[in-house]
Amino acid sequence: MTTLSFPARLPASARRWDPGALWRSWLAAFTARRRRQADRVILHHLRSDRCDADFRLDAFKQAMKHLSDGKPERAHNVLLSLSDPTVDPIDTAPGKGAVGAWPGR
């Protein structure tokens, strides 16, 4: 059985094989690729003629306007454009998950 020798200048942590670090590195790269792919799909759908404008698209456009205005409070305004401004809780949720923007009702 042969052992691999590493240069002495590498730190001890670099000389050990860590399967956990390898898994975390692969998972981070995989999720980043999936996120970019999902972003491309959403943008393609928004650009297509088949996309009906709804409250999410309107909120997204409003958020982009706030993002590009250059004001110091732009991050706050982006969050507000996508948030529900009501303070009273609703009786029942209309669905299981978040919808990405407040429908305005």
C-alpha cells in the first residue's frame, strides 16, 4: 500500500481527505447551478407572450424600479413592494405556501 505524500508547506487540514467538505462543496455548487437555472426559466417565462401579467409580475417590476433608483433606502423599498402591508391576521391561508408578493386584496 502506497501513501501519498504532500508538501510540508500545506496546512495539516489540507493534507487530510474530508468527505464532509467534499460533499458541502458539491452541494453548494449544485444549488447555485439550480438557482441560476430557475432564474433563467422564470425570466424566459416572463419574456414570453404566453405569460399573463399578474400581481407578482407587477410587484417584481415595482421592486426593480426601486432597486435601480439609487436612493439609500432602496433595499427597504424593494422589501416593502413585495410585502403584505396589512397588520391584521387573516382567518385562513389561501394556500400552503408563499406566493412571492402581496396580491393587494
